[in-house]
Amino acid sequence: MAAAQGQRSDGAGEMDGSEGKVADSAPLPFRAAVDALRGARLRPEIEIDPTRPPQRLAPHAYALEAAVVEGEEDLADGRLVLLHDPAGHDAWQGTFRLVTLVRAELEPEMAADPLLPEVCWSWLTGALSARGLSAGEASGTVTRAGSHYFGGLSERPPASQIEIRASWTPREGGGGVPDTGAHLAAWCDLLCQVAGLPPVGPGGPGGSGGPGGSGDASVVSLPQRRGPLSP
């Protein structure tokens, strides 16, 4: 079974670690949703791997961790968890739920923007809507934190970080299976936007020009956190 089509941080071609396995006894809709995650085409700047999922949030869970990497530098990282309760969940209004954490270091001028939390939330909702995806019962927080260093660390410049925590219910399609591959690609769009990467062009993985597009005129932009990648 092929891994998501970003880069594997360990260079392997399969999600065959213990964290990447799904029990044969798991419900078919959950296994199909995980297969869609594994088959998603992602931008080459994304390094992605399965990780150990939480054990108590739902009867079935699968988790991925990803980073946006430029050279040797991680520009942003995050975690995406797929939850499934075949009996349904009142708070979810469905049988599946996606839970995410995204975080990145920020330039001081960007961190000081009073609209930063609203803009970051618009990046999430815009990434989903740009791919024609719904986010039922969406909720979350946007947190910015600043660090100042003293004593033996006083030579370090002040640092700021943004953190987005969110969850939403993906719309279920045929057989009760949501398009988790598209949700993963939208989540990676968010990760790249937080990292300050330029959007991909038409024809690229998840590129604009159709349901896979990443552009959304309703999404507010802040100055890029870092310059575009070199060609």
C-alpha cells in the first residue's frame, strides 16, 4: 500500500511501521478512509509519516505527523488524526472526525499583527473550501506565544510561535467513507501556508484549477513568513 505522495522522512516507500498498521478487524469504512490517506498526492516539500494515534478518543484512530522542510530547516510541522466511531458521535454529527495541530515559528512583524488569529483560522477554512470540502461542526483555537531569553541564553533573539488546534467532521460519501485524501491535501495546504510557501500552480500536487485548487479569494493573507523556495 503506497504511502502518501509527499516525502517519507525515513526514505521508506510504505507505511509499514507499527504506527501505520490498521487491524484487519477494523470496519471497512475506516480502512477505506486510511487507504485514502495513504494514497494522497502531496507537495514534495512535505515530509510525512504515520505516528502512534491517541487511544481513548474513539474506537478507531489513525494519525500522521508531517513537516514542511526547506533544506535542513523545518518551516512548520503538525499532526493529523482520523477518528472513527461506527456508532456515531453526537458532538461530531457523524461517524468520522479529523483533529489537527499545526505550529510554526513566526517573524516578529507577523506575530505582532492583531488579525493573526482570525487570518490563521481563515487559512484552515479556506484550504478546505478551496478543495470543495465541508467542515461540519468545526471548532478550534489559534494561539500565539512569544519567548524572550535571559542569562546564558540572552544572545538568542526573541522568538514567536503560532499554534492552530482544530477539529471538524468530514462529509461522508459512498459507503459512509469521507474523502480523507482530499482533507489531508487541504491540511497540507494549510501547513505550507503557515510555513510561508507560495501556492502550487495548476497541474502540481493539489494545484489550483479545479477541485484540487488552493486559491481562495475570500482568504485574507499576511506577508509571507519566509521568502519563496528557490526554483
